[in-house]
Amino acid sequence: MSPRGDRDRGTGDARKRARAAGSGARGGVGGDARRGGKPSAAPGEIVVVGSVALDSVRTPFGESGEALGGSASYFSLSACHFAPVRMVAVVGEDFPLAHRETFKSRGVDLEGLEAAPGRTFRWRGEYDVELGHAHTLETQLNVFSDFHPRLDDRHRACPFVFLANIDPELQLEVLGQMRRPRLTVSDTMNYWIARKPDRVLEVLRRVDVALLNEEEAKSLAGETQLVRAADRLLDQGASAVIVKKGEHGALYRSREERFITPAYPVETLTDPTGAGDSFAGGFIGWLARSGRDDGHALRQALACGTAMASLAIEDFSPQRLLETDREEIARRVGLLHHMVSFELEPVF
Amino acid sequence: MSPRGDRDRGTGDARKRARAAGSGARGGVGGDARRGGKPSAAPGEIVVVGSVALDSVRTPFGESGEALGGSASYFSLSACHFAPVRMVAVVGEDFPLAHRETFKSRGVDLEGLEAAPGRTFRWRGEYDVELGHAHTLETQLNVFSDFHPRLDDRHRACPFVFLANIDPELQLEVLGQMRRPRLTVSDTMNYWIARKPDRVLEVLRRVDVALLNEEEAKSLAGETQLVRAADRLLDQGASAVIVKKGEHGALYRSREERFITPAYPVETLTDPTGAGDSFAGGFIGWLARSGRDDGHALRQALACGTAMASLAIEDFSPQRLLETDREEIARRVGLLHHMVSFELEPVF
């Protein structure tokens, strides 16, 4: 069963129902009844399919060597603060046991972390002083080049799905195997947009929310202005997109809604690697935790994503995601709320 | 009397008093009593000192030839929607009468608009497809090169002051002539930061709020990261800064407060010229209109500035500022509120 067939349980139509019920653009499905309290059920399980890597990163503020990296790593160590995570990825025989223990100590399920003959995926990159763009110095795909996600029944039953940046063909394969996902979110990168734009668009059409960075959105949409690019992606069939603008925050756009969240103002930006996946972890994590998909929940989820991204970039590898706790995360979400929210008064 | 001596009526200390009174970081001076209603008095008068120019601009979306431009023009035609504006600037003998009529039709006082022998200041520039930076093709200062602001008693008595981008020596001269300003705001540009950094910093120390764009803030502070740059400017003596990030919004930073506002998502970005001055017009305009300086008012003022900037960039010259009305401005402020504000819920 494809997630498409299950769309009426997803984000887009939930809001349509809310509107039909006359609860207004910000109203949600049972939002008021559940808002402010504990979630009514245990947090929903999340499955992530992506990469686990050993990263060597140099920035003007220091460097890391063969440290834990990869999209599935950042995502898991971010999302696990909110809800249980099952990881589907591949590593080589050389993958340090300590990293496995790190995941396990955070409750991340590794049943889907395949150990294949060969070496683990390695990435080496550096950032200039503006920290805007990573310059890839070396990519060794190693065991990741033959990665083929293997999902068991428990993976397929997960209600929340994050398709991190992998070949869109594989993303579609995973989507096709999911049973009744409540929320499916994809990520991608310019590499796939350049090589398989049609497949990337097909993924966009089939997930509930597609994450892209600003360049990717403009490139895929063929537009030079961000707002038009987001609109165009909806025209091309996406239900909702989140355009990540790095240090400038993120934009959520669906047919019904437009939310903007600025980045959390970090004082000690050290290494931007993994910011997007950490964002996705907080975003999906809070939705899985709250079990909600109304407008209020989406906004709070964006704030949670923003908080997790702000933590990730304060140190190399996912170190800060490991060190942080619920109190610090909640404090950042609260400060973000304080910095952006205002009480609307009559302008004239 | 310098504005410094009057600082206890300004933004910074008002908040300190509010804090001392235990009303919390978001509390304001009498804010709750006055909030939501009509302003208790007539809007305060604003004096702006800056340039009036004839601009020729080319963007990928079209071009303008010798159209009305200049910082004082954009500011006045933005702020006049909120409060009375008195302009202090200079034009040449060739300045079209029609432009004078345009200002007058909007109630902008032109007693301080000097007509000097010679030609009006002219600027010719172009933007690339990203619309991020203006490339100056030609600057003819003409009568503006000998500009010396002449303030009469009515100018000196204005409670709200905008020192648009002019020589910081002149900005200081104007500041020294003001009687009892309630709010003083400055702008600047890289040209002055490179040539007279000490004077620019002196202006920053003496005004209530200093406006800079991102590059200027980093350059003046000697920092590569925006958040640190804003912090450093406070260390250097600024009471509050607003860092304009163009299409990415703006950041307000004082010792007590940090607000962030993203840009309003414009679909038809045509010409970014004047965005910063239009922002300043909405920001100061709403504070002058409401007569308030509490945290709530500052946030709403940032939203008003953002709305005015979004209008200015939708067409060449200040055309959209002339075409818009209170209903459209209020709608944009309301939509911005809707896009950024969220109700904070327990994260865990």
C-alpha cells in the first residue's frame, strides 16, 4: 500500500478537514482538545533510511577526523530525544563498535543497520569562513554504493518515515514497502536533482513533506526566486515542502499554509554538517511524539527542528546532539518562540 | 541637548524600567494598558535626514530611468502611512516638480528640502538575477556632495529621528541639534564604515537603534558570524541594532532583547532598491504612531517595517509605496504574524 492511498491520514488532508469543519487556517484536528497536555498515546515509531558515515571535516574553527556522520546518524540522534527511532542503513566491517553503542545508548534500534563486507562510507569536506557551503574533498562510497534498504515487518509498520538523502529510486522502493505511514518526509540533494530529476519529483509527489535546501528547491523548480520555487514545486505535485535556508531558517509551504521560521541564533557555529538531518529529526520527532498533524503542531515541530539544528552545528559530528537534554531543547524552543512570536495589534 | 541625555525616554531604558517593575522580558511600559487600542495621542512627528535622488536601475525584470529615489524618499513614502514626516534633504534645479507634488500629496513636509544650484544626485545601478547586491554603475553626487542639513525649530522638535545613510559627521551634527528626541535611529553603509569607522561607531553609541545590513554589521564589528557581530556592536557601545538580512529578514538586538523577523515572502520581487529605508519607515512609523516603546511595540514595529520593505521591492522606485493603502499594509502585517507566530506548547 502506498502512502498516497493513505494520504487522508496525512498532513495535507488533515488540514483540509480542519478547514471544512470551520476551525480556520490555524485550527487543527482535535488540536484544541489535545493541545498543551501530554500526548494521548505513546510516541509513534520513526523509521529512517539513509547513510551512516565516517566524516572528516575541517572548518575555520577546527577539524574532525573519521568521526560519526551520515544523514541517518544525525537524524536518529536528533529524533531519539522525541520518539523511538529504527535505523535502516549500511556500514562496513570497520565501523567502530563504540558508535553502535552510542546509538544503542540512545535507544536507536539498529536491527536494520546492515554490516556489509568492505569499508564504511567516508566523506571528507571543508567549509570556508562563511560556513555556507561544504566543499567536498573526497567521497568514498564504499559499502554505501551497493546499499539496498532491507525493511522488516517492524520497519514497514512504523507510522513515521524519513527518507534521508539517498538515490530517489531507493526512496520510492522504501515508500512502496511502507504499510500505513501517517507521515512520510523526504530529503534529497543536488546530485540527484541533476541526475534523476524525474525520480526526485516522483518522490516529492508521493511524500507528505519534501525537505530541500534553497539551491535545490530553485534548481528543481527552475526558478531563481525562492517563493516562486516553492509555489512551483506545489504545482509540480508536491503536497508540502520545507525549504531549508541554513543560517536563515526554513520555510514551510503547502497548498493551504505558509510558515516561516528563522534559524536559532547560535553564538558558536562550529560545523554545519548534519544541520538539515538534525532539523528533520526535531520536526518529525515532535510530530511523532505529539501524534498530531494540525497547524499548531506543524509550527511547533518546525521550532523543534530549528532547535535541534542549532545544537548540531555547535560542535563537530553529532556531539552536541548527544550531550543535550530535554531541558536544553525545550529552552531553545521557548527562546525561539519568544524571539519570533508577537501579539498582533491593530496597525492603524 | 543630546539624545543621550534624554535616553531615559528612549527604548533601552524604558525596557530596563519595565524589568525593574517585574513585568518580565516581554512586558512594556504601560504596554498592557495601552495595547490593542488606539494610540492615546496623535502620532509623533518624524524627521528624516537623507538623500533624494534620481535613480536608473536595471534588474533582470526590467529597468527604470531617472526615477524618484534616495534614502529620504523611500523612507518618507513608507513612514507617511503611519505618521507625519518632515524631510531634510537637497535636490538640484532639475528636480521634477511632479516628485515634489508626489511627496506633498502624501503629506510629507518639504520645508527642509533645499533646492540648490546644480543637478540632483543621480545613481545608476544594476542587479543580477539573484537580486542580492546592487552593482553601482555610476554615482553623480552633484548637489548632494555639498549637502549640509539645515534644521529649523520644527525639525529640531520632532520626537522621532531617522538619520538615513549620509556622512556620519553630518549624522552627529543633526543629533546634536535635536531637542528632546524620543527615538533616534541611524542607517549607514560600507562606504562610511571603510572611511570613517570611528565616526560610524560614535553614531551607533548615540542613537537608540542603529540599522545595518549583514555585511556592514560584520565589517564594523570585525566578526564573520552575524550573531557575534551584533553582540560585538553592543560591546562597542550600541544600545540596540537591527541587522537587515534582505530576503532573509531582520534581527533586533539590544542588551535585554533579541527579536527575529523573517522577510515577507514576496512573489514578484522586482527591484530591491530602497528596501532598507522602507523598512525603517515602517519601523519608526509604527512606533511614532503608537507612541510606545515596549517590547510588544518593537515587535509589531519590526513587522510593519518588514511589510513596507516587501511592498517597496515589488516595483521600481517607490511606486508600490505610493499605490498601497492601510488595508494592504495591515493585511501583510497580519499574514506575517500568521506565518511566524506560534503557540508554545510543552515540548516534552
